Amino acid sequence: MMLPEGIRFVPVLFFLFIAGLQFSTAEETSIDTDPLWRRALGGEINTFAAQGPGGDVYIVADDRALHSLNPLSGESNWIYRPGGRLRSMLMVAPDGTIYAQNDRQELFAVTPGGTGRWKLRMGAEAASLPAAAPDGRVVIPLTGGRIVCVSRYGVILWSIDESAEASAAPVISSQGFVWLPLSDGRIVVLDIRGEKLAQASMRAAVSILAMDSSGRIWAGGFDGRLAVFREECLLENPTDNSISLEPEFEVRPASSRVSAILTDERGYAQVFLADGDAVNYDNQGNELNRERIALSGGAPSATAGGVVFVPASDGGIRIVYPDLPPGELRGKSVLAEPLLSDEGILIAGGGDWILYAWRAAVPGAGWRQFRGSSRRSGTFPSEPVPMDRQEARRNPGFFFREKMAVSDDISVRMELMEELESYPDSRSMRQELPWVDLLLEDLVSVGTIRSVSLQDQSLLSHPTVRARAYLLLAEGEDFRSRNLILECLKYEGDSAALAAGFRALGLVGSDWDGASMRLIARRYREFAPAGEQLTLETGRALADLVRYNGDISDPAGNALMLSLLGSNLSASGREELIAIIRNVAGL
């Protein structure tokens, strides 16, 4: 899609390092105001762009279409028309799924490859921008006070009704806590199941929420007040829904609305006010300085060197340098809110149907721009918060099932698997057994990433259990289960279990970095000559990943396809494989 060989962008941190070297000299002087590229779309562009974890940039235009582009060249990857007129509610979740809403009150999930995953009728308009949790689920505030949480598979996990609508977009912490600002001045905190944990009361409704590097929540009000909250008390009392949160500190820099808040890796904040002031605070709430930086209807973005790009009231984008006179960027019409991509490209759409890009500098670490991208979708990406096994063992139901999961008696482990598979779906299983992922971790780890002593070699003879557990892991809501599956498959020694693990990776998708594709290709090659079951399941996994990514995300995938085509299969098996490969090739 983005590179000729189909290679996607490598992890963001590598790009930040390389791009930082590339643009550091340019930022010391000034930004080139001549566009790097222009791309004509099929309608007016009056909303912000978004960037996914794989590097592609997405934008909604008034042509009823979602567009995917290469940020370095502006070349189009694909165009997707879900139906209806699309709203300015574009967001990319940490798993790479793109979300868009239309004027029919429908929410669409689109893969990074440009295919629709699902659509869901919400029954009301969105009251604010949604937020995506680190595990891939999405929280959407609706008009009328309803809050809906949707899984990455399009299943409504929970909904609650509040007496007031959301006044701004929610923020979700690495622990999965949802911070929801309401128009009556309350900030309600919900857990991952939608249960109310605590609330804080502001003197006026919150106009903006942001998060800093230590997980603190910065709340700016319509009355100009600024309050900062910590969530440690929620971790200490996770079931006490009577907690009344008090701010760590509170200041009031002005009497006008707080329009935007940017934070950096130190926990410092730059607060933009509707009256045109921008105030800088340290992590203790001490005012450092203030300057005049007027915002107009959009959020700013800041580079690692402190250059700020601000949507201006005259339709341009103002460039505020730390030590140079300000500059500006202009198109041939009013420019919408810009996106500063991970590669240091500033991208903004115009009313003239043109998407503009300028070579700028890489964004700073922290909450340096708010909307749209997977790293600014209301959360920071994070590894799964491990469930406390000692805490889980206090539950008798977990304690005896844990013994079953590591038993050297195959009948005992199979009995546990049959119980887990008896639930109608993954959601009901996890509701009934909230610690079930610890059991699944045991079932796939013993004999792979957990060493087995010589006297426990019988545990290695349970590949059927591991195979079924891989698939149950893949059915969970948290796409980060891919990391555990990848690690186990590196050491999986049974072809049937390996085949199931490959299929599990395909079901999870989210292979924007090509890690699943590379591991499948390597392990399949190590098992050559592979049996028919492994070959067919490998083909299905490849098809699933291509369907999600839009192409083969790593060169290893091309070699894998050739290996599959050269495999020794029965006539019926070869016919089945050809049908799978045609699906991969889009024939």
C-alpha cells in the first residue's frame, strides 16, 4: 500500500528517531511554507486527518468517502464509501481499525486495508468524539446521555444512561478507566465493564480532557478553571463507587473557556484559552509563562522542538516558534485542523477540495495533539495490565481451575477446555470468569514458553488443549493477546497446535507491523514438508491477515504464498488451497 514492496511502516519509535535526525536542522530555522504535496479529493475537507499505527493517513471528505493516503507522497491507498454522508468523527484505534460515523446514526469499522469490518446502528447522534481504549474497544457518548462501549468486533459490551450529555470527548487510562466529562459539571469515572467507580464535580462543565505521561487527567472547564486528577485511589478501592475525587491541584488562568491542552513527557502542560492566551504549567501546576496564541475551531499540534501549529481565524495555520517570529501556512481556501504525522509531515484539508502537506518536524512525546490518530484517540497505547494472579486465587472458582489448567492429566485439562468452550461466546465466558485469560495463558504457555522438566514431559503431549486455547484467546476483545500468541508460537512444536495458532493470529488481525506474517512464514518453513492441515490453516491465516491489512504486510508473506503453492497436497486439498489463494489475491 504505502511502499512499492507492500512493506508497511516499521514501529513508530524507529520513525521518530530517524525523522528526528532528519528534521532537527530544519526546525532550528523555520518551516518551509511551500507544500510538499497536494492531493485533490472529491469534496470539501472541513475536518482533521488521522494516522494509524501502520503509518497510513485517513481523511473524510464531503464526497461521502473515507480516503487512505501515504503521508510522505500523498498517494492514494484506497477509497471506501460506507454509505451516507460522513460526519467529522474520524478516529483510529490502537489496533489499526478506522472508525467513521454517517448521517444515518451508523458507526462503521474499516480495516487498514480499506474493507468494511462491520457497521452498527447507534440510534442517536454522537455527542462528542469517541475514545478508544488500549485494548481496542471504543467508548461513544451519544446525545440524550447514553454512553456505549463497543468491542472491536462490533458487539455492544455495555451501555449506561446519564442525566447529562457528554460535554467533551472521554479519556481512557492504561488501566481501562473511562474518564467521562458531563454537561452538568461532573466527571464520571467508569471501569472496563461500565461500572461507575467515582466522580468529581467541577464548578462548570468540562470543555476538554487530556492525559499526561504519568496518567494524570487534566480537565479544563468552560469557566477557565483547570484541575488535575490522579487515579491511584481508584486502584486502591476498585469496587468503591462512592469515591469523590479531589484534584491534586486546581488553578484558574482566566475566565474564558479552556480550548485545548497539550502535555509533554515531563508532565508539563500548555493550556490554550478561548480569549487567545496560552499558559504553560509545570507538573505541579505552577505557571511558567503565558503568550498570545489564538485558536479558532480546532486543536493545535506541537513538535518535539516546541513549534506549535495553530488553526487561525483567518483560515490559515499559524506557526509559533519558541525563538523566531511567527509564520503561517496557507492553502487557496480555509484550512481545517491539521495533523502532524509521525514522520513530521503536517497535513490539512481545505475548502477547495485539496489536501495539503508541508514538511515540518516530528511531534513531541506526550499528548502533543489530541484528535484522530491511534496515539491521540483518547488514550496512550500500552501493554495489557496483568491481572493479579494472587488476587484471582482468592476466588475458589479460579483456584481449582488453575490446578486443572496445569495438570499433567490430559482428561483434566480437556475437562477445563470443554467447560470454557461451553459458553455461547467469548463475552459471556469472560463475564462469568473475569480471570479466564490467566487460565488461557497457562494452557498455551506450558510446553511452549514455560519450560517443562523431564518428569513433566506428559504436559508436552497436550497439543490439542493448546490448539483450542489459542483460538479462545483470539476471540477475546483485547487485540494485544496477539503478543502472547506470537511468543508461544515461536516455541510451538506440534503442527496441529501451530496450525491453530496461525489461524488465531489471522482472526486477531492487527498485523500493521508484519510480525504475524513473518512468524507464520518462518515457522511454516521450519516444519517443511508440512502436512495438509498445517498448509491449509496457514493459507487461511494468510488470507485473514491480507483481508485485514489490505495487502501482504511483509515480504515474507510473498515467499510464504509461493511455499504454499509448491506444497504436496491431495487433489481436494490443492483445490481448497487454490480457492484460499484466490481469496488472498482478490481474484
